[in-house]
Amino acid sequence: MRIARFSIDGNVAFGAVEGDQPDELVLDIIKGIPFADFELSGTKVPLSKVRLLPPVLPNKVVAYGRNYAEHAHELDNAVPDVPFAFFKPSTSVIGPGDAVQYPAYSEELHHEAELAVVIKRMCREVPRERVKDVVLGYTCANDVTARDVQRREKQWARAKGFDTSCPLGPWVETDLDPSDLAIRLTVNGEQRQLGRTSEMIHPVEDLIVNISEAMTLLPGDVILTGTPSGVGPLHVGDEVAVTIEGIGTLTNKVVKRG
């Protein structure tokens, strides 16, 4: 099931996305929230009549760096022996079609296409064999990074946590095996990144075991799983699109922060 979060006539709701052709997609409005048992209302609205929002509003976004060896090498970084985590704040999250605002303190903004995992229920110390029980599904993400700031500062908070630096969407796909999916990113229609989730050093299960050893995960929390090689610059006016096999495409435009 594809679960989207959307607004229509000033109201916000979740809905199940139905249909195959982009111009024929409809939303069956969900009774309740997708983090618990829910029913479909049978009330349907065309996707074209709503505004898609970030599919979830996470309490926290836990991101993993250097989880693809070729990406680590392209930035002259060592491949970490264990999963390497950092945070992006909830205020960094935007949805499909929202603008990425170029921060005034950076002159080198980069794209990073990533598979994002959405947590379904409160959990801690999750054993590897139970990971599927705590995952709602998967969505597309762009870990937008101020690369010059990342190099300059010891912490990554400003480089990766600025407002609008975490586009998510367009929806959450609940019925998906994340082990070998194609990830593609384009800028203005030109391919920049192309990889597969099978290239991850640490797969999804290991990442969730790793972070849940340290902290409680809450419904709607998001785990970013790393980016394949091919990261590169974004400029004001660029349109950047992340496409993940079995999920869909997340598109955002870069604007000057005003």
C-alpha cells in the first residue's frame, strides 16, 4: 500500500494511493492514522486536487553516513567499520514539490539520494529478526548537504540540518523489500546518481538494530540509509528528483533563501 499525507481545503489527512497511471491516481482517505489499525473510508479524491505533504512528521531523523563504499571513496573518506549515525532535525523535513532553500552561509550545496525507512511503532533494542515488525514502509529522501560547511566544521549540524535539507516523499510504500532497489537522482533531467540498495555496507536491518540499541524510536521517525556515489552540486533554479524502484519520484526545486 502507498500511504500519502496530504492537505485539501485546509484539512490534513492520510490516504491510500490507488491507480497506476500518474494522471489517474486517487486517494482513498484513511480513517485514523497509519501507525495503528485503520480502515479506508471509501471517500476518494483525485491526487491532482490535493497538495502532497511530507509523508510523516518525524520526531527525529536518524541518518547514516558513508554507507556506500563508492560514495565514501569519492569524498576521500574511509569506510567506517560500524554504522555511522548523525541527526537531521524535524525542522529540516519538507515534502514533494516544496522548495529547498539554499542557505546563505554555504556556497556548495550537494544532493544525496537515499532510501528512507519509516518507523511504525515505539520500539527499543529491536532484534534483527523483528525489524520488519517495527517498519511501516519506505520512501524517497534527499539528504541535502552544505558540503563546504561539512568540511569546515567539526559537527555536521549546520551542514546537514538546516531548514529544508530533508525532502521526503512522495508517499510511504508499505509492501516493499528494500534489499535490492534501484536509486536514481537527476538534476534538471540529467542523471547524477544511479545505484542499488544492495550496495549498502550495512543493510536496513543492521541500521535499525544499531540505533535502537541507543534510543527509543517513535512512530513516524525516519531512518536515512546512506547515498550511492555521484553526489554533486545544486544551484538556485535547479530541479532535483529522486526516484526509487517500487516507490516513486520525489521532486524539489532549489531556491534562494529569502
